[in-house]
Amino acid sequence: MHRETGKMPTKKSGAIEDLLTAMTGRDRRESIQSNICTWCGSSATQFKSKLSEKEYTISGMCQECQDRAFSEKGSDDDNW
Ligand SMILES: [Zn+2]
């Protein structure tokens, strides 16, 4: 069991939370508390920065999914 950080999911409006749950089929709060990515289902324990870690408590996205979702720096793959 990895319970070293004990992240607390942020509180969101119920509507957004319901939407996320509907979209991903996973309960966001439950996933975050067990350090599971709500998007890809992998374990979400490694983050590049505090900001990414915070983002995880908001969106439930692991580092990898965050990188994919916020590839705003337009690095190598911007041919979507
Ligand atoms: Zn993920």
C-alpha cells in the first residue's frame, strides 16, 4: 500500500464531479485517495512538480495524462 502522501481531493461542484465520473467511469475522489489516475487508471504517484501534484487533486490526472492534456508548449506533437 502506498499511503505516504494522503492526498485530499479538492472539492468541486457536484456537476463537474458527476461529469468526470460519467466520462471516466471512475469515482474521482476514490481514485485520488488511492493514488489512481481517474483517466487512464494507472497509479499516479510521480509528479514533476508541486503544481502537477496539485492538478492531480483537482482533475485526477496522472503526470502522463496531464502532459497529454496540457501540451501547451507545443513541443513535438502538435499535429492533432
Ligand atoms: Zn493517467
